[in-house]
Amino acid sequence: MAAATEIFLGLGGNERQSLNLKRANRHGLIAGATGTGKTVTLQGLAESFSANGVPVFVADVKGDLAGISMAGSSTFKHADKLEERAEELGMSDYAYSDNPAIFWDLYGKQGHPIRTTITEMGPLLLARLMDLNNTQEGVLNIVFRFADEEGLLLLNLDDLQSMLAYTAENAKTLSAKYGNVSKTSVGAIQRQLLQLDSQGAGQFFGEPALEIDDFIKCDDQGRGYINVLAADQLMRSPKLYATFLLWLLAELFETLPEVGDPDKPKLVFFFDEAHLLFDDAPKALEDKIEQVVRLIRSKGVGVYFVTQNPVDIPEEVAGQLGNRVQHALRAFTPRDKKAIKAAADTFRINPKLDVEEAITELRVGEALVSTLMEDGAPSIVQRTLIKPPRSRLGPVTAKERAIMQSISPYDGKYDEEIDRKSAEEILAQKVIDATETAKEVEEKGEEEVRKQPRKSKSMWEKAFSRGAKVAMGSAAGMAASTMLGKKSRANPMRSGVTSAVGSIATELAGPVAGRFVRNLIGGLMR
């Protein structure tokens, strides 16, 4: 059986409207007023991508996308309308079915926790997320450089706060070696970290860190897993959401090889309620998201924004969205009228259709559709009846979610947090050791104390004893192969950038390689 080349979207008049899989990585937009059918369109698209072996990521903002994991049923609400629409579209093979899904949650309550370490995030990305100025960013770079050279693990926010406190206390010494370290700048960074922590970022930073390849998996039937991120609580913390988004896109960009325009995407992202992403996000996100979206296309990743109003998406980003599904908009305010005109102007003209008028007349489950054709040109906009999804519309029960978690391929992999000895504990021990040494000097004299063996290994010795062979043989080798352009997913040393950075920076026996990889990731944000 030949592989599918397109995804059926619906009927525009008597013409099939489809999304070309080869052009699906050219990104897209699903827009429309509340209650016009955006979520149903998203769900149907996600199902089709999955059925064609394309893994999917969806941010479940309202909690109603989790039902994609369960088969629909004629006993559920709106089932009659779904079946009626399928019959109207001539879908003789329409039948309810489930989809392979994995639940994720940054807070670890409704799915597997998603974590990364401070070291893996890196100073460049953190600085932009916290809106640090150049001076403050310079100080943060010094903190990371010092941690690398001293073999200190920066795993969570407590580690970074401890490092910042140590930096402030030893500002004079560090300034002599690395350049000016201002206590005022350190204080500003600490305040920004407190803001992130108040939004729940403390649960995002830690171990075990997510292996990005775990988002790009298919089940034993060849269907792409649909990764559902519980975002109903997360969206109340826009800075944390922005942190997660930028890190995830940067990690994907660094992990995946260049593929140009593959026959089908490697992964497709759907960001529901995308206006929330831009409303309260740091300036760094709005300034750089266009660049990231443009670059990540060549890695085979498609990004689809779902929002109420098309003008919610900055023009620089909107210009990258080649596949468009526009549901109804209402002309109640001057802003609404502006949005309608803006939406109409983005479509390739159909001489038989007044687009501005049609946008206000569309019924629920109907949309204006224009997608990229085989040659890359946008199709003429058509008024289209959107196909119904085959999975459940609405949330899952707590029992159903628990069952899905128990059969997840990652059950037990990320659920328990690992608390290794890191910067916070080591710096605290340094204070204790210094206090004890001072007491001994006072009691026995300095000369006698100097003759005594050290209480413990130096931090460098600890770092090398933990992972010298691993870091120098695997991580540093990975960095070297990266520089030589040998980044292959078949490389046995590679299990994604997360593992590489984990070996480099978490084991900290190869700090130079660690800085190299972090700078590649953070450099995307420049």
C-alpha cells in the first residue's frame, strides 16, 4: 500500500481540501472566534498526522484535548453532529477510534514531569528569558563559567541561587579573574529568578532531564504518538511557558539533522490559545520566535499556532505560516473589523468568493482553507466544511488518565525526581569546612593544620572521578563530531542533545564541550 501524500481536511464545494504532507513543515495557523470549531479542527489534524506516522505535540490549554487518546462514541455529546458531518462529506469509512497518546505536565500532576537542568538551559537562553541587560548577562556567564571550572553541577534554581550568593560574597576575587562582577547585577538576577520560581519554574528545573527524542516516537502500529501537555495551569505562568517553549524549540533545532522538505514532518507542534503566548511573554520570545520558526522548518518540524484572532500573531511570525484554516470571526469592534480584513488579505484571491464577507458568515465547523500545494504555492482559498475527528471530544476522567499513564512507554522514567549532590550542597559544605578549619587553626595553630590531610577531594577531583571517561570519550567526542558536521541520529554515542549536554555539563568532566553545546543552543536566541 502506497504511503499517503496528503491529509484530508474537508470539502470546499465539491472539491477535496487537503494538506500536503510534504509541505506540512511550512507551518500553519488555525484561527477563529470562540466556539467556531478551532479545537475540533486541531484534533482532526493531530489524528491524521498520527495515523500517517508523524508524532504530534499539543498544548492542552483548556483540558479538552486529552480526549484524543480515547475513541469517540455515539453516546457522547455532539456525536450526532459528528456523524452527520461525516455523512455530509461522504466519509464512508468514518468510524470512531483512539490514538496513541502520552500525557505530560510540567507540574507532574496530570502527566509525566518535564524537566531540564539549569546547566542544560545555559546562560544565553536564561538571560533572554529573564530580560537581563548586557551587564547582567555578562555576570550570569561568569557564574556558569566558574561553575564549569569548579566542577559544580547547576541542576535546579536552588543551585543557581547558591552560586549567585557565592558570587556576590566573592565578587572581588572573581572580578580579578573574569571581569567586573557587580553585586547590584547579581541582586537583579536573583530577583528575576524569584519571579520564575513563583510561577512554578522550580519544578521545571531538575533531573531526570527530558530526552528530546522521547517526543519523536511511533507505536508498534507505526502511528505517531500524540504528546499532550497539560497547560491549563501552566498558562497562568506565562514566563514559565515561554521558558519551556524556547528551550524545547532550541533543543529540537540542535537535536534534529537538516532534512529540508521531507515527505512528511518529523514532528508537528500545535500551540493552542497562542495569543496567551505572545501577550505576556518576555520581549525575547516575540523578537526571536520568527527566527526559530523559520530555522526549525529545515529540521522537518512543523509549528501550528491556534488562536482566536489572526492579528494576535506578530507579523514576523505570521509571515512564516503557509497553511491556513480560518474559522468565523465576528465584526463587533473596530479591532474585529481590522482582523477580518487582515485575515482576508493573507489568502490567495478566489474570484468567486468575497473573503471578508464569508469570514463573518461561516457556521460552526466551517472554515476558509488555503494550503501549500506540491510546488510550494498557496492554493486558492475555499470555503470548506471541516471533517469530524474520530476520537472523543472533551476531557478524560481521572481513572482514564491513570490508565493511560500506566501503559505509557515512559512509565517510571521521569516520574521520580533525582536529587544528586550539586552546587548548593557543595557550596554549603565549603562553608562548613572553612568554619571547621578556622576553628582548628585557632586551637592548634596554622602550621599544624597545614600538615593534616585534606578532609575531602577537590571539586575537580570529584568531577573527574564521577565521569572523566564518559565525558571525554562520549560527550567531548560528540562535540567534536558536531563541529565536523557528523551529527547523525545513527551515531551510537548520541541519544539527543539532552543526553550529550547531560554527559558534558552534568558530569562536568568536559566543561569546554559543555559550553560549546550550550552556546549553540543559546545562540539561536541572538
